[in-house]
Amino acid sequence: MRQALLEVHDLTMIFPGIRALDDVHLTVRSGEVHALIGENGAGKSTLVKILTGVYIPTEGTIVLDGKEIAFKNAIEAQEAGIVAIHQEASMFPELSVTENIFMGHHLRNERTHKLDWKQMTENTRQLLSQMQLDIDPDTLVKNLSVAKRHMVEISKALSLDAKLVIMDEPTSALTGREVEDLFRIVRDLKAKGKAILFISHKFEEIFEICDYFTVLRDGQYIGEGFVKDSKEDDIINMMIGRSIDQMYPQHNANIGDTILKVSKLSQIGAFKDISFELHKGEILGLFGLVGAGRTEVVRTIFGIDEASGGVMEIEGMSYSPRNPQDAMAKGIALVPEDRQKQGLVLKMSLTHNISLPVISSLSWKKFVSKKHAEQVYVQKHGNQMEIKSAGYFVDADTLSGGNQQKVVLAKWLGTEPSILILDEPTKGIDVATKAAVHEFVCEMASRGVAVILISSELPEVIGMADRVLVMHEGLQTAIIEKKDITAENVMRSAIGNIQTEESHARQ
């Protein structure tokens, strides 16, 4: 057993109305990749914020390198060698790679005491070389891909000589090749004796890269163990307190009439000639690899982007949305992929987020009836989604990712849509919340709502969809019926193997 670098004992964090952490224990060792596992709301984010000096715990002790520590702020944690790389890259896009890497710990010329940009640029070049990154140190971060931004953040951790690197859902926006590159770097850090606290909802990643794990549930320590000695079902049972015999709910589709007809829909530079019919009570999966154009298609249907060609009909009537308001008026709702930037107003309360799409119907003479209609509306739909929070008065940015997603779903649930578009609805959320989202989708379909489900998780598409429309580089390559939906058929189409006209005709 390696030497313990970080030890957390009896850690408790109490916020007004909620106990976020309750007597939590954690031990992370040097040269170890340690998975911190738990559903959204389990307390992972709170624990990370304590370790990085953002929060001061209510009770408990933290020992780093054999010394008890109590950080007053994030700078103290950073100086002690604890660095976090978050799911949403926390960088300054208008600054260069060098400026980002040395932000907060600039190098100065010993003689003049001025900032030594020449040395910082050279150090940055060496760090990027260690990471096998072909990036100019003067490149603005806004011009980098999401993957390269993550790599730059890891370079910053190396520049700080971090002892503990915390990675919070680092692969959520990466392609398969980029994930491989990240894992190579993680293994290099491990070989150098660094400790990595790895947070992920993807079990295939945990079993590939992690040595040890600790499970939290409802803010409490549940258990720990060696990854190689454990089974996925056992860890899931620890996470949610029950076993999952079936990952996806039974969905007995009662397919109705056509509600949306799309014919040769095109958008220059994004997609071309997309054609399908969507029926009431149907879950239509929309699958494709990165760059396939899936999101662009639904943005056009929802009126965010303008089509360059093709026609659409809703229940036999011509449909040409000029904006999302036109789409909403026709009963269409869109849950976007980026819940934080596009689905929520983070600095606004849950009450105002949930009521936002229907605020006019809750108003009287331009004033919102907060004591009556709005509160009743929000509690009805918020409670239906089982949102975990201190109350509907708290801001959306105080919630875990899974509960934020529930707020977005509650927000659109109240509009009573006839067409519900879900773009990566389970991205970055835990097993239990995924199950709740799946139940929600099936419930909406059972009510006759037509659902378009975009997902990059092939098992989710196979498990949930009645049919699958597959895209490759902006082109529609297949519409696959339920009986023919297999991983092989979907992936073959996703890599550009266009099926015959007969297969399209079977829609």
C-alpha cells in the first residue's frame, strides 16, 4: 500500500437547511488514481470545494503530507499543491496559453522584479512538450478545442508542481482519441508520484484508469475498495442503495399519428437533406459521431437557426419558425445539451428558472403573482422531478449537475409540449439521475408526447428509442426500425455507410 498523501477525517459541511457532507472519510495515496464516486447530490462537489479552499468545513480534519491543514481560500490550497481541473474549463479565453498557465503565480525577473514573460513562455513550451501538445504558447485559449483546454489546465497543474490533481468529469466533452490522450497523461502523472482524484460517472473510465475508489451517498461515506477487485453492479448498489437489474425502463410504445414531418431540411455548412416523420408517443433516437450535425438539426427545428432549404409540417400545417417563440407556440420544447449556458440562468432562483417559459401566463397586468400562481406552478413541476435543494428560493448554480438537469426538465414540463427535444439529457449525470430522466422520457411518450432523443451513448439510444435516425458529417445515413436497432447497425451507419433507399422507405 502506497503512502497516504491526503487524509480526510469526520468531515461535515452544513449549509442553511441542508447537511451537504456528514462525517465523510477519504484517503488518497501518492502515485494513485483514486475514483470519487457518487450520484449527483452525493457531496462530491462540496468535498472538492473544501479540498481546494473554496469552502471552510463545519467540522472535521484534513491532513496533507502528514500535516493538518485548514485552507482559508483557494490560493492557500493551490500553494499547498492541490489543483482542480473542472468539468467546465475555468480559463480566461481572451488570454494566451502562457498567461493562463501562470495566472496567479507569475515569474519575475530577480534583478528588475518585472514579469519575466520570456521565461514563462519558455517554461510553457517545455510543459506543453511534456504533454506532447503541439500548441504555440502565445495562442489565445479561445482558439483551442475543449480537449486542448483541458490539457492546458493539466499543464498549469504541472507548473504548480501539484501533489494532488483533482479531475472533475474531465472527459465529458472529449472524443475517443482525446480521452486516450488524457489517460496517457494521467498515467504519466501517476508514474511521477502524483495523486489523482478522478470524478466520473462513466464506469468504463473508472475501471480502465483508476486504482482505488471511495463512494459517497447523500453526503455520507459509504465505502471504498480496489477497483480491480470490484464489480460495476456492486459499486452502483453502493451509490444508490439498491441494485439496478435493468438499466432502461420498459417502454411499450403506443405510436400515434404523424405530428412532425421534415423533408430535405438543410442548413449550409451544417447538414443537408434531412427527412423523417415523427409520431405521437414515439421516441426517435438521433445518433451520430462528433460533427454529425445532430444538434444543428434540432436547433433549426426549434427556430434557433434558420434553414437554408427544405420544408417542415406540424400536423399537416406548414411550419417555418423564425425564432424559439414560434416553436414554443407550436408546442415544441428543447432541453439543450449545455444546461448551464443554454438551459438555465445560474444566478436566478429555481422558482424563476422553472416558471420562465410560461411567465406571461402567470402574470396579471405585467406583474407576477408570486404568492399564488407561480409558487403553485413551480412546486407542482419541481416536486414531480424530485429536485434536491434547500428550497426553490436558492439559485440554480448551487445545485449539483443532476439536479440542475432536473430543473431544466421541470422548466419545460410545465409548458405541456406535444414535441419534446432532448439533446444529451443524461450527459454528466449519475446513474440514479439517469434512471429518473429515462423514466421521465418514457412517461412523456406514454402521454402521447413525441420525443426526439439525441445521445452519444449508444446503449442509451438502443435502450430507449423506437427508431433511430443516424447521421454522418451532416448527412442522413439511415433510419433504423426498432427490430433492427443493434450496436453494429447503428455504428455502421454512423461512420458513413449509407443504407439503401429501401431502408429509408421503411420509416
